[in-house]
Amino acid sequence: AQSVTQPDIHITVSEGASLELRCNYSYGATPYLFWYVQSPGQGLQLLLKYFSGDTLVQGIKGFEAEFKRSQSSFNLRKPSVHWSDAAEYFCAVGGLTSGGYNKLIFGAGTRLAVHP
Amino acid sequence: DTAVSQTPKYLVTQMGNDKSIKCEQNLGHDTMYWYKQDSKKFLKIMFSYNNKELIINETVPNRFSPKSPDKAHLNLHINSLELGDSAVYFCASGLGITGELFFGEGSRLTVL
């Protein structure tokens, strides 16, 4: 069965520091991979996605992620964090149902706190 | 224009009551979903409809009944509410091929 693991429940960084959020997935075929961000009291916003091709994908708000098949990972990175980046980050994998439809399976999320 | 909109945003009710949450999307997507986010922020899929047809039905108590009158609307009705139903319920829509989803802002249900 498909699954997503985000090993870090909570991360704190200083403003201006670099950031890497880890994500590992389990999926039998080439996965569709996503990172979403949820600000307090808000819905989920798509940061970036990987379907195929270049394994380094760029997203909104200066985020990027790299797909590494050998490590079953899709880690999210940002070179310099801003205070407004404080939020909950979810990694997700698109998995097929028995009926051939796709559904998103989410990791447990990583809460990012940013110190001034 | 709001792409995926849910109402109400907040819902406080007593145990045993019945309540509904409505969702509408104007993105032209064929597939709509309900996800439940618990107090630990874990997101779990509940249902999905594709062109008014139920295609995903996870292990959810039958007190929960989704209804899709057309492909732009997906409602969730919950009977005999229990304390454990307290959560944020997210509606989403997507193309159904890649799994990319567009989420509403959520409906926070509190059962007292």
C-alpha cells in the first residue's frame, strides 16, 4: 500500500536560515508527488508537484524539491526562510485505487516555526 | 473568485444532532473529495465522487453520507453526531488523473 512518512513532526529555524523538510514515500510505480502548505486556519495550498522529467522541481514562494528514486524521497528545500513561511507542511503521494482513480495520501505533516 | 468553497466554515453542535456541510467548485473538475483532518493535523480521505458517481469510499461510519447533485457540488451529511466527529473537514476537487487537488478552506466541526 502507498504511504508517506515525514520524520520530523516539528522543526524550528531562524529567519534567513536554509530549510529542508524530509519526505519518504512507499509506492510501487513512478509516483506523483506533492508538497502542500497549510497556514493556521487555512486550507491547503499546493507548493509544487512532481510527475515526471527533471527531478528538481521549482515551486511557489521560493521552494524547491528533489525527487530521488533510489532513496524514495522527495525533500522540500528553501535557501532562506522568511517569518511568513511558518506553517504546517504536508508531503503527499498520488496513489491509484482499485478502480483506477487517483487519490492523495498525505504524510502526518511537519510544523515549521521560524525564529526572528 | 473562490475556486473551492465550503459552508459553513464553523459548526458547533450537540451530540446526537444531524448536520450538513456543502461544497462547490468552479474549476470544471470532474472529481471531488472529502478529507478529514483530526486534532493532530492528520489528513485522511473519506469519499470521492467522479461526475456524480461514488468512486472512493474509505472506512467511514455509515452515519456519514455524501451526496453529489452535479459534478460541481459535493455535500456531506452526518447523522447522530459523536464527540469523535469533531475535526476539520476539507473539500477538494481535482482532475482525477494525477491526483493534484485544490482544497477549500475547511469546515471546523465541534461536537459538544
